[in-house]
Amino acid sequence: MPAEFKRRIDEQPDRQFMITSKDGERADIFPMAVWEEIEKKLAAIPEFDRAKMKLMDRYNYYGQEAEMDAQGRLLLPQILRKAASLEGDDVVVLGNQKYLTVVNRERFVAKMEAEPLTDDDLQKLAGSGL
């Protein structure tokens, strides 16, 4: 776990997380308070909505609650480690404002090369104040 993220977690009483994935390509690590916000939003969607059902299937299949140990480590679910090729040390941990994402380094670099940040992307972001 990145030191800055761990420092923020250490300031919180809750060391529980939800680790899951939408696609099996990455592990998303949500502090439990953030995950509970997501669950509330999901609960507002009708139970038989097809998109919700597909997403819930993935969240449930890959998902697992975890507690950070004293060294700041979290154990990723085995099924997700295998699916996303996160079994070795060659991973990247990405901060996403409210949660972390763990991805296979080789796949991540290939995706960045295949999908470069364009001038159009930068202009759109500039319009948002970035």
C-alpha cells in the first residue's frame, strides 16, 4: 500500500476494505466507507436491471472484504489475482481519489501506449479546470 494512502488510513478507525473488480483486469480497493456509498447507489437501481445484474455478478465473483494488517498489507482475492495476472511483484498501484487500483504493469503500459492521452483529451480536461 502506498505510504501516503496508508497514512490516511491510519488516521481512520476503520481498517476494513472491499476488494473487487468490474472486469477481472484490475483489483479495485475501496475503503469500507466508500464501498458503502457504492452499495447505496446500487440499491437505488431496480433489482432486475440487466446492467446492475451484470455488474453485481462481477463484484460478487471477484469481491472479498479484507482488513489491512499492521504492515499496511491487504491480501487480494486469489481468483482476482489470477484473472488480473497480479500474482507476481510486477504490479502498479494507482490512486483514484477515493480508492486504489492494482494492475499488471505490462498490461497497464501496453494500454497506455495503445490509448495515448491526446490533445483533444487535454482540451476536454482543461475545460474542467485541470
